Amino acid sequence: MFMHNKNLCRMASKYMKMNINRSFANICSQTGNLAGSVRNLSGQPQPKTGILMLNMGGPQNTDQVHDYLLRIMTDRDMIQLPVQSRLGPWIAQRRTPEVQKKYKEIGGGSPILKWTELQGKLMCEKLDKISPETAPHKHYVGFRYVNPLTENTLAEIEKDKPERLVLFSQYPQYSCATSGSSFNSIFTHYRNTYVRTLQKISLVYKLVSPFSNLPSDIKWSIIDRWGTHPLLIKTFAQRIRDELAKFVETKRNDVVILFTAHSLPLKAVNRGDAYPSEIGASVHMVMQELGQTNPYSLAWQSKVGPLPWLAPATDDAIKGYVKQGLKNFILVPIAFVNEHIETLHELDIEYCDELAKEVGVEEIRRAAAPNDHPLFIDALSNIVADHLKSEQAVNPKFLMRCPMCSNPRCRESKRWYQQLCSQ
């Protein structure tokens, strides 16, 4: 009797799962068909390949600063705080006026969206030429903390229904706090969407695995890291050469090339986050491309809070070298692909202007971010084109967790992506 009932329960559960998935697919199909009709009426070509460019984003005006900070301070992938649901909003509220002031000093808002849209447009124009078999290509922008938010962009992609979608992290070097947070947010979005769908059709979520909600009719793949790509390295090297040429010849070979990247809490490093080693690899490759022409070092910027982070801090490194008699510098933002507050304010205003005057720097320059440099656009388009030709939908390294990972959402997310990219 017990075995008979157990089998009946299994059959019932299987039947309900099939119907749940069928209902969910029908809802998505109806939404897609409606969107397709609108798209055809508008005359816009349906993209064959979509490229979702993932980044942190930045407020386009000072009114967006509070919500931007709030999303950062309540994201446990980015930062872990005690009593985060209360402390995070308090910190965001407290820091808003100071951060708004900084944005006003660089023109009133972040240029990340402008640069990302331009990079995506130029990338897709080149992809249409070098990879016609996967054309037309369309870029999408998905920001983690400000509009266009990734979850809203995913809805746009589902309406467009490309045959393929590439999730392209715009952080060249991978960190759980940046790239990882963006990828986890996509998993969370689909998991939450599925739960809401089940609630609408009055079914029990517990009967269904969260992995049942795999987006259908689109072939998904991931570009998660590319910090040593030859064309990216050439871009950074050229940006440095451009600044070196502005120093008088008698000083040029003694200029310190100071690479700077966003810092990371040591507790994240100790869990096994790959970010510091990947930053180091990028630095090594750039100096190799330059032929080891100058003294160089790596420092870390933008520390927040009292806990220990990667060191030395960029400002401390400048002070230390000046005390040693080295007074000419080029700052190189090695982890950023476009200008934003940490280049335009922290590096340009706080270090190259205010700190330089304070400590007696003779000459200090800052290498521009890759932005729309032709070599960088070639890098983006070649990375995607090579990826589309590859049979590998996801890098095995991406599916690994840090050796000391304690984040259950990360575990679920990696399993979800493994299934998603094997469809």
C-alpha cells in the first residue's frame, strides 16, 4: 500500500511539473508572439544574435544617486554588512549628498551608459561584417544598479527573440563582487519570474525544481572574462604610449606606470576570488607589450569602510614613491573599459590634481580608458566572433565556485547556468 501511494505521488508530481512547464511556456510564447507582431509593424529587423553587455552602471543624473547606492549597499554579492537590510539603506542615505557632489563635479552624471551604447553599436557594426553568418547582431545594455537594469533588458530581449544570446561581461577581469553579481542577478530574475508565474496559476512551487525555468527558444552562452585578450592588451599599451609621448624625452624612461584597479576586501580574496590574479595577469601582459620600457607597479583604489582591503592604496603608492624621489607618473585604470566616476573624479581630480599638488609630484598623467579606441572595438568584436564560432558555450572556470565559497545563491546560480548553456 505504501509503495503504491508513493508511486501515485511520483506520477502526480511529474504530471503537475509537465503542466506547469507547459503553462509557463504558453505564457512566454503568447508574449513573444505579441512582441513579434509589434516588431514587424515597426519594420525593425529581428536580430539573429543578441549581445547583452553587463556592467555595474552609474547614475545619469544626481537624482538617481540614492537608488544607485541603495542597490549597491543591499547587494550581498557586492558587499556583506551586518544587519544589511537596515545598515545598507542607512549608509546609502548618508553617502548620497557626498556622492552627488562628486557627480556634479564631473558634469552631473556618469558617462558609462553613453560609452557602453557606443561600444555596443560599433561592435555590432563590425560583427555584421566579420561574422555575417550570425548577423544581424544587436547589443543590449544591462546594468546592475541603475537603469537600464538587467532584468528590464531581459524582457526586451525576450520580445526580440534572437536565436542566440551572449552574456558578455564588461568587467575584463572576473570578480564575484562584480561579474558574479551580474550573473547571479540574471539567475535570480528568472527564478523569481517562475515563482510569480506559478503563483498566478495557483500551483505549488515546492513541487518544481528551480532549474525547470530555463529560458527556451534562445541559445544562451557566456563570455565571463577576457583580461588577457591580445587586442585589449594592445589598447591599454597604446593608451600608455599616448601619455608617455607627452613627457619630455629626458624624463620619459623614468616615468612610473602605476596601474590602478578597484580594490577588494581581503575576506573575499581569502575565499579564493580570482580578481587579484587576473588583474596581475593583465598588468604583466601590458608591460610585455610595452617591452618593459618603464618602472611600474600595481595599486588599488576606491576602498570603502574600515575592514582590510587589497593594498597598497593608489594614493598611498603615489605618496610612497614621491618620498623615494620618483615624481613622474602615468595612472592606468586597468580594470575599467570606459570612463566613470572612479576615473574622472577619483583619479583625475583627487589624485592627479589635489594629491599631486599636496605631495610635490612633478608631472602626473592618466591614461584614458579604452572607450571607443579602434583597437578596443576590434577587441570586443573579435572576442564575440570567436566565441560564436566556438563550440564552448561556457568557460569551465565560470562554473567553478571559489574554494571557500559560502554563498548558497552562487551554488544554485552555477548549476542553473550549466543547464542553461547546455540546451
